Amino acid sequence: MASHFITTKFTGGMAFNAGIGDHEVLMDASPTEGGIDSGPGPKKLMLTSLAGCTGIDVVSILNKMKVSFSDFTMDVEGFLTEEHPRIYHQVKIVYKIKLTEADRSKMEKAVGLSEDKYCGVMAMFKAFAKVETEIKYE
């Protein structure tokens, strides 16, 4: 069975440093939550993971389809519940990409495959939030 392992160390204030393989990610709380904003908050990193997961899928699928594209970005917005624990109950992903009009159907297919089949982070999000996607062609 596959597994992932990280080590996270408290570094003072409200900050933590996560060791992820050969990489380090600093996390902190905002000043309103007692931190000094020396790194992103854990919930925002969840949105980052979602973007990374689906983005990698889409690029991989487009490459396999031999689709040329540029200026690919994603905007991800998560809406938190009012009550604690404040969790994302709704998430919107907007894919922005420049490609030919003839390849738009392939982009739609790539996003659909990521959303419904390949992106494990998306599947986890769908277990607790409504996830909405949109594609904007630049």
C-alpha cells in the first residue's frame, strides 16, 4: 500500500516547518490569528494542493493529446463555513489557458478527466465540499 510521510516541526509563535521529502514548507497563521504571516496557512495550502494536482493532470493529458498551449493558470477560491471547525464547503476552480479554438474540446476533456478520474486531491475535496470548475480561454 502506498503512503506519504512528512515531518512537521514547531518553530515558534504559530509557525511550523514541514519537511516533505527534500522540500520544506513554512506555515504560519495570520496576525489576526496570533501569527506573523511568515508562510501560508494550512487551509490555503490545501487549495494549492488542489490546483497542483489538477494542473499536473491537465498538462499531462494535453501533452498526450499533443495540444499546444500557453499562459495556463488556475484561480482557486475556497469558501469557509461560519462555524468551527471552519471547513471549505464550496470551492471554485477557474482554469485560464491560451490555445486554439479547435483544441477547446480537448481542454474540456482534460479538465473532466482530472475532475472525475485522476486528481486524488479533487476526490478528497468532493467528499466535504461542492467543487465547481470553469474554463476561460485567453
